[in-house]
Amino acid sequence: MADTFRLMERRASGDFRPDPRANQFPAFDPKRQAEMTVWELWETWITQKQPKPATVDRWRAVFLGLQDAFRSRDANSLTEDEARKWAGGLITEERSAQTVAEVWVNASRTIFAWALSQKHVDRNPFAGVKISVPKKVRHRETQAFRTEELTTILTATRMPSPQRLAAHYAALRRWVPWVCAYTGARAGEITQLRGQDVICQDGVWAVRLTPGAGTIKTGAARVVPIHDHLIEQGFLAFVKQSGRGPLFYNPEARRKTQGPDLTKPGQSQAVKSRNKLAEWVRSLGIDDPELSPTHAWRHTFKQIADRNGISERVSDAITGHSPQTEGRKYGQPTLEDRCAPGRGVGVSHRCGGHRQSSVRVRVATPDPQPGDDDDRRENGPD
């Protein structure tokens, strides 16, 4: 009590210097919550942010590595020097500097930034960690398919399937390359397509790419017109025969997970189908390591669209690329705009009639397979 009166007397006389006796008490930190390990941060982030399963799958190894390196440590105790040393030691012959920078450091920085915003930690030890990435030497001039690669794949889609191949995998090979070629969609957006997503809207046959079917990178649905060449090949008849459910995977097959572990979401059946498609394309001899066997369709579509005078605004709307400016978000092209001759993908088979066709992917293919006859072409789904 006497110390308190003496402090008050000093204040009254104008002495406002810090009280040295206060140093004997621990500093009060109103920000920190309970201590958490790196793995606990990771699990909490998944629970609260609910990221895409693919993100969890890819980043899980990062936090297994962090947990192994800093086992039982409070995440808040990690320093920038420790983070930098750990990240630098990840580069090996099997793991490139680019992978470390784009996956390992990026994942760590993202989670700690979130943890800082939630007051789980006082600082982000990865905020200033940079990995020097050597400039990549590319031997390929384009990430789109070359003409001979395009021809090889699309020709193979019309070949008879092996007898033991499951029906949904046969359909995967037959249709997904063509749908990707004419929509520029991500392969995963098509492998998750359902019969109910093939619709007639504003008098135009179209596919509705929606988060309701699975993962859409932008999180936003879009409607893309179906090209007349797909309809001529019997795509609508295939959809009608398949029903309203998934077109390119078996919905009865269950996703393999290991219990209720949120850090192991497993791959969806649509992702597995996309991977199967990539394996098949590689088996055709399309084995350039600088070329994605599925994502190249997006580059190919944009290339062909530009070559044929389709505006970037329209092709972006079709492929689901985000507008480059705030102003371009206004007045997005309608479905009619996207299928107008000379501007869209050239839909001629309308739900209630026909119109002039436009841009086609030109490739020599074998004669239509049995069942691709004329009476199947224009009968869409019920």
C-alpha cells in the first residue's frame, strides 16, 4: 500500500516515468488465445474455412512436414529464421524450388496469415520467406494441343472401346475430349457433369456448369452452349440414355476416406475420372511433360476462338475466366451472345429450330460408330 501512495505522490508532482516495480509482473497480452500446434492450426483452418478437397489433399503433406519438424511446439513460437531454414531444406532432386515456393511456402504462409487474423498467433513467420526459383526453360512454344496431337486424341475417341472397359469410362473417352474442345471447360467440370445439367435455355441446347455438381474453381455457375457438331455426333442422345445422374463416373462407387479425419477428404469420383482420362491421353503418345493432357483443351479453345474472331470477352464468358477489370463484370455476354455465328461457338441445333453453324474443330475421324445414326442426333434429354 505504501508503494502505491508513493507512486501517486510522484504522479501528483508531475513525475510520469514508468514504475519499475511493474516489470516484476508478466506482460498482459489481450490477443493470444490458447496455445495451438501447427497441426491444430491446420485442422481448425479446415473446419472454419472449408476449403476444396483438392486443396486439403495437396496441402496435407505440408503440415505433416511442419508437424514433424516442430512437433509439440506452440505454433506461435516459430520464428522467421526457423521457417526460412525449414523451407530451404525442402528442395531436393525430387522436389523443385518451384514446388516448394508454390505449394509448401504458399500453404504455410496462407494458414499462418489466417491464424494471425484469428489471433491464434502473434505473427506470421512465413510472411517474409522467399524461395529463389530458377527461370524455367520451356521447349514447347504453346500449352495448347498441336494439330497432330488434337487429331490423335479426337480420332481415338471414335475408336471401339475395350470390351472390359466400364461403360462410364468408355463414355469418358468418347465424349469428354469433344465437350472440352467445344467449351474450353476445365476437364474436371465436364467429368462431374450430370444428365440434369444438359438443358434447353432460351431456345438453345446448353450445359450448365454448376457447383451443385462438384468443384467449380471460381465458385460461380455458368451456362455454355452445346456446339452443333456435338449434337450431330449424338451427344444429346447419349445424355438422354444416361439419365439425370453423373455421365462420366459411377455414382455407386464411394469416395474412399479414412474415418472422420477432415485432413483426408479423398478424391471425388469425378476427379478420378479426370485422372483416368489423362492416363488414357498419355497412352496415345501425347506424352510431352510440358503439356497437360487435359488442361490443354482450355488453351486450345482460346487459341481457336481468337483465330476465328471470337472476342476475348465472349471466350472468357464461355471458359469461365474472370473479367480483367471491374467494368468488364457488367453486361456479361448472354447465352445468345455466346452462340452467335462469328462471335460464339456456333450452335446451329436450337431446341426449337436451326441456325447457321460457325466455328468447328476440324479433324479427320473414322466413320460414325453404330448408334450415331441420324435418328439419335437431335433428341435431347427429357
